[in-house]
Amino acid sequence: MKIALAQINYTIGDFDGNFRKMSECIVTAKIQGCQLIIFSELSVCGYIPSDMLNYDSFIKKCHDSLERLIPLSQNIGIIAGCPVLSRLLEGKMLYNAAFLLQDGQIKQQVNKSLLPTYDIFDEYRYFEPNNSFNVVAFEGIKIALTICEDLWNIAEPRLYDFCPMDRLMPQHPDIIINISGSPYSYNHTEERKQLMQQNAKVYGLPLIYVNQVGAHTDLLFDGGSLFVDREGNVIEELAYFKEELRVIEWDMNREYQALQTINKDDDIEVIREALVMGIRDYFQKSGFKKAILGLSGGIDSALVNALAVEALGAKNVLSVLLPSKFSSKGSIEDSVDLCRKTGNDYKIIPILEPVEALEKTLDVVFTDHPRDVTEENLQARSRGILLMAICNKLGHILLNTSNKSESAVGYATLYGDMCGGLSVIGDLYKTQVYEMCRSINKTREIIPLNILTKAPSAELRPNQLDSDSLPPYDVLDKILLHYIENQKGRAEIVELGFDEATVRKVVRMVDNNEYKRFQAAPTLRISHKAFGQGRRMPLVAKYYD
Amino acid sequence: MKIALAQINYTIGDFDGNFRKMSECIVTAKIQGCQLIIFSELSVCGYIPSDMLNYDSFIKKCHDSLERLIPLSQNIGIIAGCPVLSRLLEGKMLYNAAFLLQDGQIKQQVNKSLLPTYDIFDEYRYFEPNNSFNVVAFEGIKIALTICEDLWNIAEPRLYDFCPMDRLMPQHPDIIINISGSPYSYNHTEERKQLMQQNAKVYGLPLIYVNQVGAHTDLLFDGGSLFVDREGNVIEELAYFKEELRVIEWDMNREYQALQTINKDDDIEVIREALVMGIRDYFQKSGFKKAILGLSGGIDSALVNALAVEALGAKNVLSVLLPSKFSSKGSIEDSVDLCRKTGNDYKIIPILEPVEALEKTLDVVFTDHPRDVTEENLQARSRGILLMAICNKLGHILLNTSNKSESAVGYATLYGDMCGGLSVIGDLYKTQVYEMCRSINKTREIIPLNILTKAPSAELRPNQLDSDSLPPYDVLDKILLHYIENQKGRAEIVELGFDEATVRKVVRMVDNNEYKRFQAAPTLRISHKAFGQGRRMPLVAKYYD
């Protein structure tokens, strides 16, 4: 049996666009003689439309889209995902469903049983879990049709009290098909692959896994759809961060040649690809072309500049240098050098005069008060206001250049360097920023060496260095990883061998800055615990332990 | 039996503070001869600690706090709420539990069955639902101990497939006790009361309902704990927006005198009380004393000024007038008049010079471009930067003064008038803002009449009026209510009798401004669908229907 795996980049709520992509894949699959084509989870609307699902008018459009697919199922089976009204008198209004369309009819509906509700997932907010289990009959074979999380309870931690596959096995399925909307994180891709292999082995069944690809604002979907044989060997692996329509030949009795796959988790190059896709999709899907960013002469903005040029092209990136009286000559030269290397346009807009005018205006209130962080914030906010003005005037989008270490400890000014429509590297610790820059420079120097080697400084007062107020980044980042990603408490982190006073200070800084992050730009998510919708902390609380 | 209902204002994660309040109530209840005292849901830590619940160290502190309560249960029964480890091999790690403590021991643990996961609620993110049902024996009576949502499935829509009370009834309970963390909204208080009455009637049992009170950033808990007799009459009703320890006499065979309660839903005075509590708790719980706000001469900032003075006292509020060349003389005079009436200090800081300096600095990029909304945003952002600078210098918190109508259609400048630590009236439509001002003025004129009667204007260009670009507020607010609160689609709203072009324009404005609201300040929630954590829309999507 020839089966097409359609790994598509959907746009949330773009019913016409999504339908067009799906129907083109169906045509291609038919031409190639496929008997079945498989799309990913909630394919008609894209995964996941969040509270759009609360609108009856949205659900109606999903149903309409499914209706449009039905006539295309002459001479081919179509598996597609769609939210549907449960029509129950009790429970949530919707199911997260997969449909088999065949011979111009809906042949079967399968609802999702296990509803991820943690981190960035909110499925129980919308969906009623399934509790009836039937294999899907298709062309003489029996398919165990499952939806994403349905296969995940086989691994620790077991968040649910059963595995849907255990309920399906008594009906003797021939193959597992899983349609998925599984986001990327740098420690997730390999885990996912292993989990699919584990399912194939445990149930002794071949498995086809179809994921979506593309970015929905902060969430990056990596694709990487799979065909795994009953021994758990990966036979086919689709592209990462790219659309692909792959036709596989499945024969129940055939022996397959296992593919050699490489564990690329933690690979900084893969993270870079993820970020580039994130930038590109954010602009394409929101209908914008051009980005601007503020270039400080530091490594963070240099990296964002390089990534933006890779994603959008040099002609679509405008860098703005906003030197103050504390900016070193080196910072300006390094920034200009960078733009020469990346090839994008830049402007130099000194902030001296607006900062002076703001300070003078504030004299009436500030008299008798010594200079403090307020004046540093004035510089950062003047830059923010100037960058936003250029955005407004030219119709560009401002890219934010903060990294995760800074966001974590609040080493950023709200409405200043925290401005921007999208935070590109806000889920990368400073040490990862360095690693990515070194990796980008491997073939040729894009990020000027000066920028890579100088000591990090905000340059908001004379001779300021990050290390004046923060622990060294290699220590800081490890503490942050334990506190944020690993959700360890202060005492637990100290037990791991870190200095108590340092841990106390860092944890306190993280907690004290929840209020800032609440108003931060959406952040491209590359870890399993990014700031944003996946981490929901109270803003007013007593945190310290 | 004498029973104490302890309606307390908890601080999330303040274990010592919460324990102190609880133990003081226990002492008082003992002195008054109570046999039982009842605290609200998750009382040891406050409802709801969100992702703090993911930290083992936090759960340990909850357990420790419960341990500290146990010895206080000599000569009194204590019902308290606490998250506990489920210790199951499968399912979520935690239960949302209620404990009966007695004779220095944990006598019984009851877990929550129905886990609200919609709007602002995320309980299935953390908790495993209960599925074993036992009444709690106490001093010869049998208590049907339930937790908040457990009683709610009796009403439409039935979000769950059973009612925990139906499982408990075969054990013949004598009384229902419900511990709750139920937030206020102006159309929720009466619904809640009726629901408790309905439960009492349906099950033929008296009911004690204990809610928490106080604000957790955006969420306002109104208290209003209840004692309802088996006929569904409200016998006792505790204070709204205030802590209270009320002792009731319950006798199984006694007939009670029904209390005459008044339906205050939709009452603008009650909404005002809610907002005042919200401001007060935000400052008290975050350890700040003083607020500043920008006074434009318009009605929104005037209202926030009045509310801030009521909540914090006139001496803790600093109003800042930031006139531009487009500000009318009336705006300044009206603002000064307002501050004279509210009694708080004010400063006048003209923004002319910084705006000119910013414009001049931008000349290098803006040459050849006509003036547009960019220059209007520059004014709004100059005000934001100046207000934030004063905050930083003086250690105050900036109150945001945007209303819900503006936030909805994006009639606000990101990093400009959208600045602030807390949005006070961001869940009030403009028409509600007027209504509240008129109500405040009932006994004496606090909001100058001029402010109430002039046509709304942003004063960002000459002779600008809100009505130039927006439908009249009475029309706009109704469309917004249907789209946001009632989740109606465009076609449905048109069917209700609104002009199609207007509806299309308004819906499009709401959708196009999701990106702005994503970075907005937390907003005191007074409706059942406020912007913020209760409304989660995709930022990059195709919205229009």
C-alpha cells in the first residue's frame, strides 16, 4: 500500500490556505498512486487555535473545511484532523478528532483520548476526552488511529491512567497511525523519536507518525514525521523545519532496511534552524516583510541580526545603532563591521539629545535625588521609543534581542530593550548565544571576533560590566537551568554544589522580575520550559523559600 | 453545633502569613466555643499558586504548613485546603485536597473531583481528579465535604459527566460543606448564590460555603460566604470584599429565619468596591505604598485617580499632567480641579521638549515621510517614559488608565499609554466608566462635570475626537460585548441588528490588536471574560470570518 505523509505548514484559522495546501497534496498523492494520505492533528485549522475554539463560528468553519475535503476522497483515503462538536449533554463541547474520509464519505471519526494540559498545552480547556475505542477499517487492514498524546503515556511520567493502544489491541490492528501537533524543543526531538520506536516495539506494530511543521508565533513545530517498522526501526524520517510530502510503500509482510538516524538534540545548528523558521513564519504569516533591530555592539543583537538576515534576507533587515555617551567607539565600529558582513542596511541615530531633553524635563521632580538606575532606564527607553517610531513610520516589525539569562534575572528595561514584536533569542541562555555565534562563524566570520571576545556590558554608565552585578554567565546559566527548566527549589540547587548566597540572589532576581516578563514580547520557544505561555507564575506572591 | 466560617485574604505562597491568620481565627473560634472552623480552598498557600505547584519545594512547604495546623485541632475540628502529592504511579502528581483535622490528627482527606479548566482556571494542569467518594464523620454528623467546582455541575452547561454529590448521597450526609476559591465577576455573584441554594434544595441538605476574599493581581475574590438551609434559604451571608470570621449556630432540627438578600449583580458600586480592593491588595501584597498615574483631562484617568485615592489614600497618589501642544487648556484645568477634589498631589510636566528632541533625532530616517500616527505615538510614548522614570526614581508603581473599549480596538499605544504595573479599569467598557463616574459623583462632585460631559479625545493631533475613528461608544461597547464576552462571530452579531460594516470594522480591530494586548499590564478582572489569562488567542493567525 502506498501511503503519503503530508507534513504541512498550516496557518491558524486560514481555512482557504490550509485547504488549498491539503488539496494539492491529495492531487499529488493520487498521481503517485497512493491509497491513503495522512495529514497532521487539527489540520483543517492548524494546531492549536486556542480560544478561537470557543467560537461557534470558528467550529462551523472547521466543519465546513472538512466537508470540502470529503469529495476529494474518491480513489484515496484521507486522514485529517478537525475539532468537532461533541453533541453530548455533559462534558466539554468539543472533541479533538481524526477523520477517515473515503469514497466521498466520512468513514470513521476517532477522538483524542489523552489531552495534554501542561506547559504550553491547554487541551482539556477545550476538549472532552474520548473513551470508546475502535480500530479503523481501510482496504482490508485495521488501523489503530491515534492522536499525538494518545501514544505518550507509555513513557514516564505517566500522566494518565491508561494507554489508548491497550484498549485497541484486542481488536488486532495491523498498523498504528498517529497524527500529531508536537512542538520542537532542543531536548524533545530525540525523545519523540524514541517514544514512537518504543510504541512500535511494545505493540509489535508498524507505526506512521505525521507531525505538522512551521511556527505559530512562539511555538515552533519541527515536523520530522516518521515511518517505524514493527521492530522499532526508523525506516523513513521526513525533513525537519520544512514541508514535505513523502510517499512510502508499506507492505505488511515486507522486511525494511533500517535508516541510520543521528541524535541531533542539543545541536546548536538545529536550534538555529528552528529560530530562523520562527522568524520567517512570524513575518510571512502576519503579512510583514521587514524587520528592524537595535544594534548595541554586544553579542545578543549581533546574533539576532545574523538570524534575521538568514530568515528574511539582507534587504529586509534594517539595523539601527543608537549610541549614547557611554557607548564605546568599539561598539559602533563592531556594529558597522557586522552589518558589512551580513550585508544589511544600517542607520546611526545618537540618543544624546532626546535623553538630555527627557532628563531636563524631569528636573522638576528629580531635583535633590541622586542619579541612579532611573537614568540608565531613560537611555534604554529612549532607544525603545526611537526603534518603535521607525517601525511605525516604515511598517517594519521590531525584533527583540534579549536573551534568556537577562530575561530571567530582569537585566532588561521594561518598555526599553524589552520592546519588540517577537523575541528571537529569549529562550537562549547567554552561554548558548555564544555557542551559536561560534557555530555561525565556523565557515566564515559573520559575527566580528571583537563582539565575541569583549566582556558583556550594557554600556548604560561608564565602565559598566555585566559581571559587576551578575555571577559569571556559566554559573548563572546553570543555576537558571535548575530553577526554571528543572524546577528545583533553592535548597535543592545549593545541594547540587552551588554557592548558597549566589543561588539565593539569582532565585530572588528571577522571582522579582515576573512582573516584567508578564509584559514581554512572545518568545521563540526552543527549550521545554520557556518564558511565556508555558510558564505561568503568580505576579503578586511571596516567592522566597 | 457552633461553626466558624473563616473568610480570609491570603497571600499566595506566604506560608507564615497565611498560617498566622488561620491560627488567629482558630483561637478566636475556640474562645467562642466553636466545634468546627472552615477555611477556603488551598488555604495554606492561597488560591491559586499557578506553576509554583510544579515545584516540589513549594508542595513540601504546603505539607509543612498543614502539619503546623494539626496540633491546633485539639478541641476543635479544622477544615483546610492544601495541595498534596497524589502518590499514584499514574496521573497528575497532585490532588487539590480538603482536610479535616481533629484531636491533633488528620482525620480525613477529600480530593476535588471536578477541575475547572476554562477562562482563568487551569486546574487540570496540576491536579488529578478524585474518583472515590466518602462522607466525613465529625461529632456524630456526616459531612459531604466538597471543593468549589464539585458543586457546579448541577447547572448548565454541564462540563463534567457526573455530580460528586450524587456519589455521596447514598451515604446519607447531614450537611454539605464547600470550600471554595471563586473569583468575582459582576455577573457571577448572584449566579453563585443561586447555585448554592439549588444544591441545598436538590439534595435537601443545609450547605455551608466558604470562599476566600482578596485580590491576587488580576483576580478579585469577593468572599460572600454562605450558610443556606435545606430549603435553599440563605440564612447567613458574609461580607463582600472584606475578611470576616462568622460564627453560626447549626442545629439539624432547627428552623431558620431566611435572610433577605439583594441581587447586586451589575451594580456599578459593587464593581467599584472590587476595583478598590484590587488596587489595595496589589500594593499591599507586593510591598509598595505609592501610585502614580498620568492625568490626561479625560474621564478614564480621572476615574483611576479617584479609585486610587480611595484605595491607597490621597497622600499615596501622585498624579502627573503631561500636556503637549495639542492638550487643551480645559484638560489641564480639569485635571487640576480633579486633584483638588480628590486631595492628592500633582505635577505638571510638559512633554514639548522631549517630543521635539525625539522628532529631530528621527529626521535622518523620517525625511520624505509625511507625518502620521508615528508622531502621535511619540507623544504617548514620551508620556510613558516620563511616568516610568518617576516611578523608578521615587519607587512608585504606575497605574494604567486604559479602558476595555480602547484595549479591545487597539486605541492605545504600546509602551505609551499602555505602560503600567496594573490596569485598573481595563475590564470596564467606556460606557461603564461613565456610569461609575456618575455613581461616584452621587453624593458630591469628585469627577469634575467638565470631564464627564466633554467629548472623548486622545488629544494627539488638533481637534481629534474618538468618534472620528470609532463608532459611538454605546454601539461599540455592545458589539464588543457580543464578540468578547458572548463569543459571537461576525455574522451572528450582524443578525442581532448591528450594521455589517461597523461590525466588520470592530471585529477586525479587535483581532488586529491581539499583539498589543499580549504585552499589556495585568488587568483587574470584573467580567466573566477579561483580557489577560482568561482569554488566550493566537497572535499570528488569520482571524476574519
